[in-house]
Amino acid sequence: MRTYAPALALCALLAAPTLVASAADPPPVVYKACEKKPTADDTEAAKGLFSAGKVSYNEADYPKAIQLWRDAFERDCTALLLLQNLANAYEKAGNIPAAITTLETYLARDPQSSEAATIQKRIENMKKARAAATTAPPVASSAPAAATSSPTTPPPPTTNPQPQGRRPLTPLFVAGGGAILGITGLVLYLGASSENKDASAKYKSTCPGGEKQCPDLFDKAESSSTRMSITSTIGYVGLAGVAGGLAWYLLSKPEGQTARVLAPSVAPGYAGVSLAGSF
């Protein structure tokens, strides 16, 4: 027995680093193949799980957020942007291998993503940081502990500011056109009214014989009266345009006002933490 003791001791020493490393590393993350389309109930359940996970994430309870978001993804595996949420939570929790696997799974399932280059760069940075951490020499106990930081910080899942959408400008053009039309009608109406008063006064005072005695004054009075009717109609139309344009503007919804808040995809068409759309 003594003959084999040194050899056994040597084997134990050689195997110790591997055993320690395997004990220190968390179990690998595995995502099942997405082979079924989620039902409406699955989608609603995933939404509820996401909301609960968001609360845990904001409270820095990352393990709980991971559990809830994993359950949400199990319910709806088509909500690929949930993987970005999970990667953020894994990285915050210090499980870098799981964060890398999660992002690689996202790229594998959505290789045409507009964020593919950014996510690939982030994966490379995390791998470099992890390799550097495993090969770095130990820090002497007498030296002050240095704060370690990852070269890349995952985007926090705080609510993104909502872009202020702009209301359509067409109603304002309508209101402006109505204002111009109304002012024009008013000016013309005042001119026609003044002319009508003058012609009517002269006609009454100088033409006791009526239309046959002063046909010019009579025609002028009638013409100005007709223009008063036309210009008053123009003014009313312009006023209606102003009122209608302003009402249209105030009642219209702002264009492009999409809520960008922390809300991962739980159904096709939704978004995740990085680019979030409301449910």
C-alpha cells in the first residue's frame, strides 16, 4: 500500500484544480429546440412571468428574474428577445458562461438580427474578460482588494425614455388654410358691405323714381349685396376649416410614438430589454 501512496497523492494533486474549477463553475445552460407554436394561453402566461421577472430584476434579485424569464421562454420559445433579457440577468448574476451561451443561442436562432454584430462583439468581450480572469496571477493578501469590472457592462433594464411622437402636420395646414380663407372673406365682405351702404344710401336719396331712374346705382347696390353673400360664405367656410383642422390635430394620435420600455418579447412582434415595446 505504501508503494502506491505517492502515486495516488500525485494524481490527487493533478486532479484537484479540475475538481475545484468544476465545482466553482455553475452547470451549463441548455435551451431546448423551439418546435411548437405558442398558444394564446402560453403567450398570456409568458407575459405574466415576464412582469414578475422584471420586478425581481429591478430589485437586483437576478436568480429569481432568471428563473421567471426562463419559465416565460419555456412558454413561448418564439420570443427570442427574451434571451437578451436572460443574458443581462446572467451577466449581472456573475454567470458569464450562461450569458455567453444565451447570446449565442439568440444569434443561432435569429442570425439576421439587426443587432447581430453588436451582440457578437459583446460575446467576444465577455470571453476575453473571462479568459483574462482565469489566467490572471493571484493578488497578494497584503495588497488592497481591487475592484474587478467586466469590460462590457450589460444595458440596464431601466425604462427607456419614450420618444415623443409628433402629431401630423396636415391638420395644421388645413387650419392655416381656413384662417387665410376666413380672413380673405372677412376683408372682402367689409369692402362689399361698405360699397353696398354707399350705393344704397345714394340710391334712396337721389333716385326717388326707382331702378329706371338710376340703373347704375341700383346695379351697384345689388352687385355689392351679392358679393356680401358670397364673401360671408367664404368666411364661414374658412372658420369651419380652422375649427375642423384644430379638432383634427388635437384628436389625432402622435405619429411614431411607440412605447420603449422594459418589456421582453413574449410573442412575435414584441421587443425585449435592449429595444423594448409595450405589451
